[in-house]
Amino acid sequence: MVQLTQASSARNLGVAVLVAKDQAEAFLMLETGRAAAYVLDDVQLAVAIARSKDPSVPPNGLNFRNPMPKVLRSAFANPSDSADPASYER
């Protein structure tokens, strides 16, 4: 929320940030027109859309077609006890 407020202020966008108690309430605000946008992680947003009253895709058995990032594929292929994220960037 802080980053969005700062970006809005710096660019004079006039964004009004609305606060919701949880993701379900926030998505409902978007779905009912009380909010014009909803900021969320892309995968979580795809799940929220799939569970919505009027999803653009079937809500059950949904394939998000979200490819696994190269770093995550590498982490599965080369497990490590290292806490250094660079160890997975092979």
C-alpha cells in the first residue's frame, strides 16, 4: 500500500487506496464496482477470478497456464541447503 500511495503521489495519479479486511472482501469491492482496480499477486488474482461470480474461465479444473519460473525449476532440479538465492540461478 505504501508503494502504491508513493507512486500515485509522485506521478500525480490521484489514486485513492481503499482498505479491505481480506482478499475476499477486496475482490468483492472490485466485482461490485466499489473499486476500479485490485492489486494482488498474479497467481492469487487468477484464483480470485476463477472463484468469482462471473469468471472469465471455468472455476473448476482450471489450468492457469502459468509457466514455472526458471529459478524455481532449477531449485527443484538442484535442491540445496544454501540460504543464498543465487545458488538456484544455475
